[in-house]
Amino acid sequence: MIDFLLNGQPRRCEATPDTSVLELLRETLGQTGTKEGCASGDCGACTVAIGEAGPDGRVRYHSANACITPAHQLQGRSLVTVEGLAQGEALHPAQAAMVACHASQCGFCTPGIVMSLFTLHEEQQQRPAPLTPERLEAALGGNLCRCTGYRPIRDAALSMGEPPWPRPGWLDRAVDASAQHQEPGADSAFVQPATLAELVEERRRHPEAPIVAGGTDLWLEVTQRLRRFERLVDVTRVAELTTIEEATLDDGREGWWIGGAVTYARLEPLLEAHYPAFAHLLHRLGSAQVRNRGTLGGNIANASPIGDTPPVLLALGGRLWLAGPGDAAEEAERELPLGDVFLDYKKTALREGEVIRAIFLPRPEPGRHLKVWKLSKRREDDISAVLGAFAWRLEDGVLRDVRLAFGGMAAIPKRAAAAEAALEGQPPTVACFQAARAALQNDFQPMSDVRGSAHYRALSAANLLERLRLVIGQQQAPTQDRDREVMLHAYAH
């Protein structure tokens, strides 16, 4: 049973574990304003807004793809759909602007676009800030329009303003605290543990039950492969998995333990402050709807060879904190270097029943640099063909602590050990990087698929190393070479 608010009205619905929010709306509740397009979280036609109370008690809304969001995750939440925006004859500012700017033709994609603008409008009301092209692009990056064209939609977003609109009080209404969690009882088919102890016990009893966090990858098994799930374990409400804490490891390294269920959207401010190159990658990881739901822990646990974040964490020396049932022969909790986690295609070193409690992100060291470059067929909301993450120090004119990690080049995210050895302790010369590019042939034998041929991947990885050489060379260049630096910066972004 799911208890939630739908456009301010209490709802109580039954649903199977693998029911999506979209199915619940259209098939159970008869709310057909939310559309199904791609059924994979790519087009945004199904965008809705989900609200939950923050630490200050205020309800904040984020956009989400209803087609890949588990319906049971609405428990104790407020759901807003396009049907709930107009108050009598008064349209929401997003709706009014879309009409005034002639930003809709067939109308199929329009509800999703309006809902993305609604969440942007709510954010503007709670945390006013200039609506820059970057913010607008991020807000609408997950919404496709097949017939109108984006100029009038952009005009509508920029002109939302404040037309008279009686903002309903229910938008600020938090669901009663008693409805925040479903009890993780033995008879429940969609289990929502509230603590790590509850999660570990559930994993002990049902290690075969899939774990779901954002659902941005797992739910494609339902929508694309028509898989059915009899039991699911939701980790998004486990207190220990939803925190970001400063920490110092036994080896003295300082950094942060990032809970396995922390979303990309929550992680972004930390990365903006300490790892801008990593934060820039997040701007290209899915869409706002995906970043609001997807988690760092899920990206690692999926063990995809083209996951975006594992190569970066490999380059930075990340670690995993694992928790599981344990027994007399095994530890209940343990740590692993991320480089020891990926064993083969979709295969990891996690034991039966283990979960990713947290991921360690080291604090940046003085003089250490990071660059991350993603190659894909389109700039936004696309899957990598090749991703390169490079970390290094330049000390007395030679390269130190070189770590080169790639995605899309092997069955697992992997460091380029031979290429690293070719660069370590060497000056960043043309000859040195030529040797590193040649060494990549020993590190990787990429495969061909729909995202790129083996030849393309091998050539692209070598070219990224050449790009790295140019960047390092520019860091050493005198101030009169600033024009070239600007060109390199533009190319990198």
C-alpha cells in the first residue's frame, strides 16, 4: 500500500513492486496528462515533480521521469502532475508562458516540459538566483520536443515571471511523518528499510532481491525487457546511506564518505567546490531528472564498463565501504580500493548480501590536477563511447602519481597501467606521450558496438592522451600564450 499526496489530495493505492509512477498515474488513477514516450528516461514526456520535506520542514520539489521511478517510492511524498498546476482559470506561470510564446504544437511533450519548468520556478521562489543559460539548459536538458523547436520553449522559460497565480497551500504541505516509511516486514514485497541494520537484515533474509535506489538503470529491465520483480529493496531511506561525512582514513588521507544512496544532485555542490572537472562531468551525466534520482553507489554497483563515475574515482583513488550480513568467516563491514571491485563484465567483488554503504572521495591534494573528458554521440543526456579521467602532479618538471582511467575501453572501468608507467617520472614531452599512447595497446583491446568501433575507441583514447599533453604543456606555458589557453578551454568544454 502506498500513501502519498497527489496534487494536494491524499491517495492510498495498492501496486505491485515493479509498478512505475507512470503506470500508477495512467492505469490506476486515470491521470493521463503525464505521457509515455521512450519509457527509458530519455525524452522527458513523463516528467513529474516529487516533493519531500527538507531539514527545515519546507517541501522542495525535484523533477523525475515517471516511467522509471518506482511507484512505492512515493510513500510519504507529494506528487505534482500537470493536472494540478492550473488554479481555476489561472494558469501556472510556466503554462501561461508556454501559451504566450507559442511553445507547443502537437502537445505530446508539453506536459513534461511544463513540469520541468514548474520545478525550475519552485527553485527560483525558494532560492532566487539569475536564470543563466547554463541553469536553463540543465533544467530542460532531459526534455525532447519533436515539432515545436526549442527557441520558443526557451523564450517561455525566460519569461515565466510572476503572472497572477494563486499558489495553492498544498504545495507546502508535508506528508505526515508516520507515512514516511513502509514497514520492512517479512510479508512486504517492496521493502523500505530506514536503518542500515534493517537493510542488512533484509539482505540476510533475501539476498536475491534486487536493490533499487534511483531506478534509472534497473527500471529499464521492466520497461525495455519486460522483467517482473516479485520483491525489491529500496535503499533511498536508509539513514546511513544518505549522508555525506568528512573523514580521515587510516593512511592519513582526508576526504568524504559519500553514502551509497546519495544522488548526483546532492553530490554536485561538493564537487563544484573541490573537483570542478568532476562536477562538469555530472552536467553531462543524464538529465536533471536522472541526476535528481540516480546515485553514485548505483553507478558503481551496476558495474557497467561505460558508467561515467567509476573511471574518475579510479583516477582519484576512491574506496568503497561495504556492509553485509557477515558470518564467522567474513567481516560484516569492510573497505576495498575501487580498483579491486570490478572483476569482469557486470561482475564485482561484492559478496552475497553486501551493499555499498559509502564511497570515499579523497580531498584534493595541493598541486594535484584532474581532467575528465567524455566522448558521446550527443553532448547531453547520452551514454559514453569513451571516457577518460586523468590525475597527476607536476614536480620539478616531471610527472608524478600519474593515474589514467578509462571507461568504454574494456569489460570493466580500468586504469591504463602500461600508459601510466610510460609517463611516471618523465617530463611531459612529445616523445614521452607518444610512448604512453603506444602503451595503450597493451592496456586495452576495446570492442565494437553501437556506440563506437574498436578502432574509434582506441584512436579516441590515444587522442585524449594527446589532449592531456597539450593541457599540461599549457600549464607550463608563459603568459603570452593565453590566447592558446582560451582555445584549449573552449575545446575542452
